[in-house]
Amino acid sequence: KDFSQKLNINERRKAIRSAISASLNKELLQEKGYTVKTPIILTEDFERIKKTKDVVNLLIKLGLNLELEKARKKKVRAGASKLRGRKYRVKKGPLIVVSEKCELIKAAENLPGFDVSLVSNLNAELLAPGANPGRLILWSNKSIEKLDKEKLYMKYSRKIKLKE
């Protein structure tokens, strides 16, 4: 069965905008236990990283080694979900947002707890997992430019001609 529900476009966009603005809130990030209190914007070279080892080294230089350690710990779930293929629970780490398909997506996939997404594919569940706002986001510079240039997730993203 398909349990997905339809959601109004403007309502979905508003949820995404709210989740992005919540990632800018220092108190929410501190409450979640992140060491860095603001979203991080990285240069275009960030998207060219090809190896997971290089991503880990960069994250350590940025001061995210506690997030790496926190996501590495696996906790065994209680109950019958262990029998159904969901034995371990891994904490959510920061979200990496890129502008287009690149080598970084494949390199950062192997990091437990970290998610990588294209800026055009962002959704409220990625930005605020479990409906809890305040996830640390690592933006590439190109992704922010694309967000601004294409006016993604704005209330009226398509051009509307008014009658004169």
C-alpha cells in the first residue's frame, strides 16, 4: 500500500523554508548537541572531493569531529524491529547540500548519519528529520547561488503575468 499523502505545493515550500531558517537558529543547534552553531558555507572545491577520507579530514578541520564520532555509534533497537531488518539505530549528523550531481555525493554516502542532497531535491524530512527542526547544514557556495538564482522554495517561483 502507498501511505504517502498529498501536500499543497505552497505548504510544502513553507515547511522547507521554515526548516532552513531553523538551521540558522543557534539555540536549536545547541539544543541538538552540535558543536558548530551556524550553517557552514564552503567553496566550489568542496563539490570536487572524490574520496571519503578527504571528506572526513575536511570535517575534522571544520571542527565536526564530535558529530563524526556521535554518528559512528550504533545502538541496538529494542523490540521486534531487530527481526525485521532494522537492528541498529544511527543518529543523524549534518546534512550536506550540493548544487548538482558530483563526486562528493558518492564520497559522503559512506559516512554514517550524514545525508547528501541536491539543492533542488531538498525536503522537510531531510532538513528537519523526525519533524525536529535545527539540523546542521553544510552548504556549497554553488548551491546557495542556485537557491537564490532559481528562487527555489519561494511562494511563487514561477512568473505570473498580471493583467493590465
